[in-house]
Amino acid sequence: MIIRKVLLTAGIMAGILLTGCSGNKELKKSIEPIADAMCRFIDIQNQLQTAMDGNDSTRIDSLSTARIKVQEEMTTLNEQFMAKYGDKKNDEKFLKDYKKVMNKALLDCPHLSTEDREMLEKSMDN
């Protein structure tokens, strides 16, 4: 459930703020670090849930710290992305390309739940 919220929030945020790029290769290169950070965030969230279920306070603390670091990294990466592509926020083609490239990159994440993977695959068909 948390993963779905993260993905949905990231998608909506990107969709609202972004849109028109100078090529899919450049876009892919810009998206890869963001998708990688999101995948690591999903992994940490999954581990955190397991630690909470097991009431492992030491592991919860270390994972919470790791989660904050990845959130900060995602914020920085998003700011860099916006600095590069923010002027294209009204380009419908860019939004479509962004969604496709981001979803494809996230599908490579081994930490996605079956539900989230299906949701991303379904959205790529649209």
C-alpha cells in the first residue's frame, strides 16, 4: 500500500510538473537515478514493514534513517530533473514519454509487489 502511494505520488508529481524532451535516451539517462532511488526506497519500506512486524526496534531505527537518506536523495534528484526539464511542463508528448520511460525503469525494480508491477504494466498499455 505504501509503495503504491509512493509510485502514485511520484507519477502525479512528475506528471503535473513535467512534460517534451530532447530524446528518449537523454530522458532515460535522467530518469534512471530517480527510478533507482525509488526502487531502493521500496526495498527499505518492505524491510521496514518486516522489522515492524517482528518488533525489531534496532532494525526499525536503522531502516528509518536509511529511508530518510533516500527520501533526501530523491528530492535532490527531482530538483535536478526539474532544473533540466521543468520548462517542458506543458508538453503532452513529454509527459507521455516520461511516464513510459519511468514505468519501464520501475518495472526493473525487483522489490515491486505483484500488484504494483501489474499496475505499472497496465499503465504502460495506455
